Amino acid sequence: MSPEKAEVTFLEVPRNYVSELETEIEKLIRENRELRAKAQSTSVNGERTTPHEHCSPDRVGPSSHSTGSPAKSDTSSNHVQDLVRGVRDIVDEPSRQPRFLGQSGGITLARLVVSAIRVDALPSSLFAEPRSYKPFPSSMAAEASLPPRHAADHLVDVYFQYHTPHLPVVERSRVEEALESAYQAMSGQQPPDRAVERDIFLSFMVLAIALCDVSNLAGGRPSQSEGCFRSAMSWYEKAVASSTSDIETLRTILLLAQFIALCPSRGSLWQLTGIALRLCIDIGLHWETEDHIANIDPSILYDRRRLWYSTYQFDRILCITLGRPLGIIDESIRVPLPNPWAVYRGTSTSKSIEMDIHSQQAHNHMFALSRLESEIKHVQHSQTWASKPGYPRANYAVWLQDIQPRLEEWYATIPQTNRAHPSSIFAYQAYWDYIYNNAILLLHRPNSIGLPTSSEARVLSFHAACRLIESIKTLQREGKVHILWKSSHDLFMAGLGIIHSLWESKVVREQSSVGRCISILQSCTSTLSALAESFTGVAGCRDAFDTLSSVTVDWLVGDNVVGEQDDRQRFEKQAENLLQQLQPARGANEHTEIDISGFLSTGNFLFSEMLSSAAQWPDQEDRRITDMGSDPMFRGESQMFY
């Protein structure tokens, strides 16, 4: 280039071009924000949004929904768009933003939660098709629309009658407001100052959970419940994006966990609980200081405590049943139980409010038992640890004398069942007996510490198992069994504990008549059979227990003196083979021998995992589990024992 040309070019460049570029960038940013706000406004008024808008990351405020053209069908173009969106998430959203996990990972909490849902059973267009507040088109027939208002009001009543022990995730007033907003939005109206997406999601989730509690001989309720769940999931990502706080985000996750607990084939309760617990700790719900109590509004404090203990309860149910480490130890928690009268102080004393207060008292009592069970698991596990000055090992004998009276005190202070709603599970003494005796079994049955079980512990364990079986049988007959795989696990372990006590303890056999033993074993078998009709994953447990109980009954009614040692050896070998079928190996070199005592202690881990997997992913597990019924080992023919 000639010097003259270079000089002309240099002179043509403005001296203030940097400031002009900065001004132009600011102008474009303002226009972009205006377009985003306009796009959100048109979406709320019922206009169609683009797939790009719907898949935008969860962000708070009017600028949370990006604008753009619809996604192209070209695979490479979609890949590039996803890459650009991921990079944008990392740059735009700092790691301290609560809805993002990890150090600026660009993975939104909403998408992490969706990964815990079994989306292959949901519409394939989930989060990919535009949505509006207009009635669902025929292509979305799998989803459900809002029912007539009187039916919805009835289902809200069902939800808050606690037919099964739903945790106090949301208040009635909040649900009623959301339902009113959702019906207005579906009719084309725009409720003022409302996050309609959140209201619609909440309404469909409450309806889905309530429909799980409504029995129908025609068998139509499960499909209606799943239809409402699918509709709720269509709004989930926008519901999280419009959340005004992390508390609201946590509430949506716990609502999903409530539904998955009742319909485990729709997702992973373990994943949802882990996500909820992580969010609770990030928010700081697990630890309260004097400043929290003094400076936070009582209603907000009450809400925070309810959500924390709901998450805590899910974690304890899963960890104690599955034999996994606790998500957070009790020593790292400092949160008082929710005050049942915190919100209702100074209000009218209607019957419904009295029942709501009683329900919170009942939930608090459940939380207190979970604390005791956590302590039992912690002390039992700590007996196997190497003693250190900073972690002294508890004196197990002294602790055992201390925990038993506290369990008895818990049972003696159960909230009065006649104060609960007649349809509530808290009105059934059988429910309280079930969870109490399950804690007694956790304390006294063979465990990981390896200490010999005393005769007194075997007697206590035997009677607790008998009462647990009777309680679950009553709940099953009344339609009050809530978490099927957990109830099946507890029932099978109780039945196995009875068989173990009968074979191992002469004191147990002397204190219990043969007729009583036969009756309780038959009750366990029949209840397992009834549960297998709803949860096919328990069919293998039913067949295995039927065989073991038949052999035990034949031994009890026969001459159990002559050849007792030979009978015991043959029984133990048969029990080992049967239980091995219920505890799949995870490695080629894994030790495969297992006895009933080991199965009742930490050896039940794989069995618990199997039942959990069968409940969550039945298509993958049920066939293998139910195929055990074709094995001669599971035909229940006592002749093969002899």
C-alpha cells in the first residue's frame, strides 16, 4: 500500500471510534432487554414462544427469556446452538447464582432435576415444543387438562387430608391461590402480579399427588394422575425460571419427590432427594442462629423449617432403608422442629385449622423418630470404626440402655389419632405401630457390629416383627401403603426376622405357640402377595418367603427334636440359595455366601438396592425378579427340602 493511501485510510478512521463502539454496545444491550421483556409479555398473553425461548436457561427477572429464531432441524446447527448456549451460561451466570451447580458449570438446576425424571415415558416433545395457556392440542392427548373446578377443589381437600403421609411442603392457602391463578390463565385472563407458570405447575402437581390417593375400582386414577404429572412437567422449567427465591425452587423439587415417592416408576427419588438436600445446604436451611430466629418473619421461618425437615425425612427414609451413608449427619444440623401454631396464632379456631395443626404435630413426631433412627444407625456403624481421640466410640451397652426408653417415650407421646382427619393416615394406629416397630427392629435385629444377639433382643425383635406384619397388613387392607418398595422391604425383612428367630432361639419357640407362628407367617405371605399385585418387583420376595416359611412350618409341626441339626443345616443351605437370588452380585470375584443373619444386617444392601431399582425402573428389573418364580427353588414345594 502506498504511503498516500495509508494516510487517507488513517484519516478516515474517527478518533473516538472506541467510545462510539461502547455507546453502540450499550444501545444494543438496551434493545435486547426490551425485546426479551416484550417476548415474555407476549408469552404471558397467550402467544406462542419459540423453542429457543422455552429452552432458555433458568434466570430470574424479565430478562430471563432469550429471544431468537426457532431452532433448526439440522443436527449440527442444534449442536452449535447448544454449545453457544452453554458457553453463554458460563459467562453470564456467576457460580454463586443458586440455580447453577458447581463452579460456573453452565448446568441449570432445572435440567439436573429433569434428568431424574423418567422422560422416556413422557411426551417426546418435552421442553421442545412451544406452549401457551390455550387448551392442550390433540397431539398432547397424553397430558391432562385442568378438571372442573369443583373436582379440583375436592382433590385439594384430599391432598391436605394426608391420606398418605405427604410432607408439609406447601400450605393450603398457597395452593388455593395458585389454583385460582391457573384457572384464570387457562381461560385467557392474566392474573395481576402472578408468576402464572409456577401456579400452573403447582396446581397440576397437587392434583397429580392427590389422584394417587383417590381409589378407583375401575383402575382409572393412575393414568389421570400421570396425565397431571406430565402436564406439570411441561411447565417445570419455566416454573423454576420464574421462581422468586431458592425456597420456591426447593418447593418444586420436593413436590416432584412427593409424586415420585408414590409413583416411583416415573423417576428417581434418590436423585431428587440428593438435589434437594444440596440446595438446602446451599441456602443454609440446615443451620439456624439466634439472628435467624430474631430477624426472620415467623411465617418465613416456619416455611424454611418445614421444607428442611421434609428434605431431611426423604433423606432418612432412603438412607436407612438402603443402608447408605446419611446425606448429612445430625451433628451438622441445628434446626428446631416447626412450630405448629406459628402461622395460625390469632386466627380462627375452625375444625380445618385444628386438623392442620394436628397434622404438623404428627409430622414433627415422624421427624423425631427419624432422628432416633439416625442415631441408631450412626452408633451401630461407629462400633466398627477405629477409636480416635476426636471420635470416641460410644459404649454400646450403656447407649442401648438409653435409647430404648427414648423409643418407648416416643411411642407413648404419639399425637391423638382421633384428632386427625378420619381419612388421614395419622388417624390409623396401625401406621404409628408400623414405624415404631420398624425402629425397634432396626435396633435389635442382627447388625454390622458383629456382637452376638442376646435372647432378650431376639424376643423383642420377634414380637416387633409380628406387630409390624400385622400393621402393614391393616394398612394394605385400608389402602394406606404409601411407598410400596419401602413397605415391601420392611415387610420382607420382618418376616425373615421371624424365621431367623424361630430357628435360632429356643426361648422364642417356647414363648410362642405353633398356631401363632403359622398365622403370622401366613399373614406375611398373603400381604406380600397383595403388594405384588401393585408392585411386581416384590414377586421374587414373596416366592422366596413362601418357600422359607413353608419349610419352617413343616419343621415346627413335625418332630423337631430328632434330626434337628441336619434339618437346620439343610434349611440354612436352602435359605442361602434363595437369598442369593434376591441379592445380585456386582462383581465376578464377589463373595457369594450369605446367611439370614448377614442378610438382616448390612448384607441387605444389595437387596434394598434391587427393590429400589425395581420400583424406579420396573421395565429393566421386573422381568429378572419375577423370572425367579420359574425356578424350582421358588415353587414353594416343601418336599424338595426333605
